[in-house]
Amino acid sequence: MKATVHRKAHFNAAHRLFIKEWTDEKNFEVFGKCSNPHYHGHNYDLTVSVCGDVDPKTGFVINLKRLKDVIYEDVELPFDHKNLNIEVPEFKDRNPTAENIAIVIWNKLREKLRDDLELTVTLYESQRNFVTYRGE
Amino acid sequence: MKATVHRKAHFNAAHRLFIKEWTDEKNFEVFGKCSNPHYHGHNYDLTVSVCGDVDPKTGFVINLKRLKDVIYEDVELPFDHKNLNIEVPEFKDRNPTAENIAIVIWNKLREKLRDDLELTVTLYESQRNFVTYRGE
Amino acid sequence: MKATVHRKAHFNAAHRLFIKEWTDEKNFEVFGKCSNPHYHGHNYDLTVSVCGDVDPKTGFVINLKRLKDVIYEDVELPFDHKNLNIEVPEFKDRNPTAENIAIVIWNKLREKLRDDLELTVTLYESQRNFVTYRGE
Amino acid sequence: MKATVHRKAHFNAAHRLFIKEWTDEKNFEVFGKCSNPHYHGHNYDLTVSVCGDVDPKTGFVINLKRLKDVIYEDVELPFDHKNLNIEVPEFKDRNPTAENIAIVIWNKLREKLRDDLELTVTLYESQRNFVTYRGE
Amino acid sequence: MKATVHRKAHFNAAHRLFIKEWTDEKNFEVFGKCSNPHYHGHNYDLTVSVCGDVDPKTGFVINLKRLKDVIYEDVELPFDHKNLNIEVPEFKDRNPTAENIAIVIWNKLREKLRDDLELTVTLYESQRNFVTYRGE
Amino acid sequence: MKATVHRKAHFNAAHRLFIKEWTDEKNFEVFGKCSNPHYHGHNYDLTVSVCGDVDPKTGFVINLKRLKDVIYEDVELPFDHKNLNIEVPEFKDRNPTAENIAIVIWNKLREKLRDDLELTVTLYESQRNFVTYRGE
């Protein structure tokens, strides 16, 4: 029997959407006020979903305590109260859109999970905008 | 790399569930107090989900500004503060159940999106009742 | 020792804001799309707050079971899935604004509670608009 | 046309995670404070999702009134305000993890639904931890 | 200038409402299924509100880091994943109603705060039932 | 009859807590990771509450359309997607704590409202931290 367990986490960060080689006008045209050079920020909510077999003894797909620790180490600690563009190396040459943040988080968590577990990451940039990435 | 972006929207509307050729008794038997001839209403919450390739340059599946505008034009403007049975032509001969409202919204948005994007619509009639439609 | 207990309830209803003796233009000017003659609707959320002494034996200000039953009888049953303007007599000559709905609910509940209990009613017309009435 | 309808429900219960044949130390090592022998509890939120064809006449996948009644009879009544380990027979020899509670609920509801309807159960143990089971 | 800062916290616990010297019948009559002798449980949400002068230098009423630590030490640590009736000494001879839990929390936190700060505690037993206590 | 109407609004912004004349060590000691010199950010939620007499004709305390416009002009437009420290003049010499942001918003809105209306501002920095200011 397979089930999916979901764990929510949270971090607050500043970011700016822009492409270095574009002019300010072009950046504003595509990214609007999200390209503000002085940055703006969000309370990011994260749902990490892990699908796999339910262990018949423990009744667990994965020990949530361990999942919580992995999320803390690999996402909350390096991202919380940070400026994503400046302080998080993965976004040095990658635009920190919700899509790209979800992909970066997925890649970091994927390495820490057993191969037989399927991983999905949902990142809420605000209550109205969010993104799901499944590694496809 | 494929991701799904989700955008929430909102409209308030009145509706009534009933089948014209049925008696009031039959309508009440099937639809209960939702068949009240004087109408009742809801704060409808809508989640529009669009799945597609992440543009390697911008980091966007779709520009959310554009998605927001399409939802405003095609859903919020024609549905908000309206009586769905009387004022929205799509429900002239279609019972405005949450299922049918989701289908109508999906059909309207489908026309406005590039063919390579997959569309899912989730419509909340209340916090306890909601419906998902994927065009299947 | 005094405490305040709060109980949430819910009803869905249709309404229209307008003043009978005003022209349609004047009504639209003041109430905007809320004056749509075909009605629109809301999922109304209600918080009923009762402040009083904590019974030293039971540890209750009021038995929530009883409060829940009173709210059901006096608010949910007569308001849920109704057209407030047409089907709820209190709004025959009273504009069903959130303010007035809160006042009507407060008046109905006030009669059913012991005199030493203070009553506050908060009515959510939507997640963004709500009203509090304390009988002042 | 296929759609998925979702209905939310709720119950409050006490539980304890542990494996009878393990020592207290081993149970604490694996289940942490969730293995407290005096029990702890949760407000469990449940989303039941049913996918099937939309009836072209009624516009319903399933009458939500009926779904609500089935959930009440088979989940809320036997689980609400209960000690899952002691009072719910399905957990006599099954650890009441969120995964196992979701599986037990799915099995109970599956029997009551038409064969052509697909069933998914999502169980929230808290706002941060939840589980999805689809009978796979 | 005075402001009120609010901090949310959370704990999961089991409890049972009953008066020792009453019969089971009397307890059931007053407390309903909340008097189940095998316990049930809740995800308790807590809002701690502290009102006082805004420090003109820091812009703080109170350092939220300190408030968070006090709540953790005095509420979350002793209450989380506990059976309130059996494991929390304050409820040995006090019925663990939401009112009484709020009062106990208020008393514990009051001792840790400067005298010039006003304290209010709001305890959510569920999303529908909650209680406010201000030490009056 | 007096009632209080509440209107919610929203803005996303970057900020940094620090006192210019303090060393980095002192700032970190008092403000923790909130003093990160590269900024971090939040989705700020705002509730504006206005208490006054209910107009016996319209049933309004204040036309919410007007209140919404004032909030948009005076808060959302100047604060949304901005760096509060750099781009909002009120925080040039004022630490942008939640308390101070609430006070600045209250002062701006106070000027736009009739004298007989009482104003309260609640600012959510995150779902766990928020502040209320009443002009006292």
C-alpha cells in the first residue's frame, strides 16, 4: 500500500526578478514591480510531499521527524531571512521565480531521500500564487 | 522541466440548483435547500492551475500577470456579483452545480491558453465543498 | 474570573443592497454591483462571542452545546440557503448590509442569553469584509 | 466529462503511536513524544475526493448530501471524541498513524461507493502534517 | 504610544471533561461526548497578546524572540503531546475546559512578563470553538 | 447603533530591522536574523477596522468601496513590492518593526477618515506574528 505524506514548512525571504543582460525597461515590462532593484519579499510556505510504501510495522511512509529535519537543514536554514538573489548561491545565475525556487528545493531534497520515494514540492509565494514541481 | 503554476481568484454569486422540467418536489428531493426558487449564494474561490515547461530564460511557465488578466476578463468580470442562472448565458440550460461551473470556466480559459499548457480548474463552493476539472 | 467563549457558525445566502425609494442609478452609485437586482450571494461566517463568569465547578462560561443549538435555531435555520431580502422578514424594510445582518443576529441571540452575559457578533461577508456589533 | 468532487469533514480524537512488542525505549526512539502512554490528541480534518462522470442531467458526480451522510456514519460517528487505540476496533492491531487512519477510512468509504467512482482520502493530523491515500 | 503584539503557538493534547464527584450519567448530560473516559484530543492553537508602550528606540513592545521562548518553556513544553488531566498538575482538580486552560496559561505567562504589560490569551480548541481570557 | 467594519488588504515588502548607530553585533543580538543587512521580506496582511454609527438609511458605517480605495492609495500603492527601509520615507529614521509599520499606517489612514470614526489597524507580519494599534 502506497500513501503520500505531506509536511509544511515556512521561510521569509527577499528577492527580485530580473535577467542581468536585459535593460531595466525590459525587466519591468516582463516582471513588473517584481523587478524592483531594491527587492521585495514574501512569507514562503512550502509543502513537501513524499509518496511511497507504508511500512507494515510502523505504519509510516517516512518518519516525519526525519523529513522535518531534512527540510530544516536544506531549506529553512539556508533560505530563511535571506536575500535569495544575493545570499543563496543557487540563484546567482537563476531568476528566483516561484518555479525556480521550487526546482532548487526539489533538487536539494531529492538527494536526501531514498530512491523508491517520489517527491513533489509545492511552494506558495503568496496565498494567491503557488507552484508545484515533481521533477518531470 | 515542467512545473504547475496555480493562481487563485474569487467571485460572489447567487444561484439555484434545479431542472426546469422537474416538479418542485422532485427538485427539492434531489437538490434540497439548494433548489430554493428565491436563490441563495456563495463566495466562490477558484484555483486555476497551468502545467507546462519552465522557460529557461525567465523561469516562468506562464506570466502570472497575463493569467491573472485572463481570469479577470473571462471569469471574475462576467460572474462576480451576478445571478448565475439568470445573468450568465452558459447556465441558461445547464444546472449551475460546482461541477458545471468548473467545466464552464475550464472551457473559457482553455481557449485563451497555448495548446502545450495543461489546464486544471478547482472551484470552491464553500470551504467544505469543492470540485476539480481537468478537461477529461 | 470572566472569560469570553467564541463559537463559529456558517450560512450561505443571497442578498441585494438597495433603498426602495431610490432610483436604480442612485442605488448603483452608492452600492455598486451589490445593488444588482438579480441578487448575488455569500458564504457568511459568523463568530458569536459570549463573555461572563467562569463557573467554578464546570469551568464553563456557557455550555457551548446550548450556544450552538441557539445559533442553529435562530440564525442558521432561518438564514441558510435563503434570499435575505425576500425570505427573512427582518430585512423587509432594512438593507441587508453586513452591519444590519450583524445587528439582526445580535438582537435575536440577545433574547436567548442570560442578562449577565455580554454578547458580541462578528459577521464575515467575505474573507476581506467583516463587521462586529456589540449592542452599543 | 469527469470531475472530482471534494467534501471536508472533521473529528477530534486521542491516539498513541507504538508497537506492542517493542520496549518503551524503542517506541520513543521511533515515535518520539507521539508514543506517550497517556495519549495525546488531534483535530483531524478529512477531505474525501470522489472522481467520476458528471451526470448530464443533474450536473452532479455524486450527490454531496449522500456523500456527507456516508462520511458521517462511517467516519465521524465512530471516530469523533474517541480514543482511536482503545475504542476503534480497526486500530486494535494497527498503529494509528495518519497513513493508517487514511487507509482505514478509505477502506470503509470504498465499500459504500459505486465501483465506477475513484476515491481519494486526505487526512490532516495537523495543519503541518497530512497524508493522501488512493487505494494503490 | 501603546500597541498590542500577538504571537501564535501550538500544542496537541488529550483531555476529558468531567467532575470527579459526579456520576457518569451526570457528566455525560453536562459534557456530552467530551466526557468520554478514554479521552479525546485537540490541536490547540494559542494566541498570546501583550499590550504596552512601543520602545521609541527599538520599535518593539516586547522582543518577540523572548515572548516565543517564554511560551515554549511554559506552555508548549509542558502541554504538547500530553494528557492534560493526567500529566499537567494544574488540571488535577480543575476541569480542562478551554476556559480553564486559557486561565492556567494566562497565570503562567503573567508571572514572566513585566508588570506594565497587559496580557490576553486566546485558546482555540478547534476552528469553531475558542476562548479569550484577560485576567479580569 | 455603533458597529465596527473591517477590511483586509495585502502587500509584499522587504525590510531589515536595525538601529543605525548600533554595531552589527548589537543589532544581531537584539534583532537576530531580522537584522540581515541584505534584507528579507514578508507578505504583510492588514486589517483596517473602523468603528462608528450605522447610517440608518444605508446600513453602512462607512462605504467599504471608499475605505478600500483609501487603503489602496495610502498603503498598498506606496508599500507593495517595496523595500521599506530604502523606498518608504516614513522608515528613513524609524525601524520598520511590525509595531512601527502599524503606527505609520494608522497615522496615514487617520487623516482620511471622519473625526467621529474610531480606527484600529492590525498588521500581520506572518501568520504567527501580528500587531494591533489603536492610536492610544
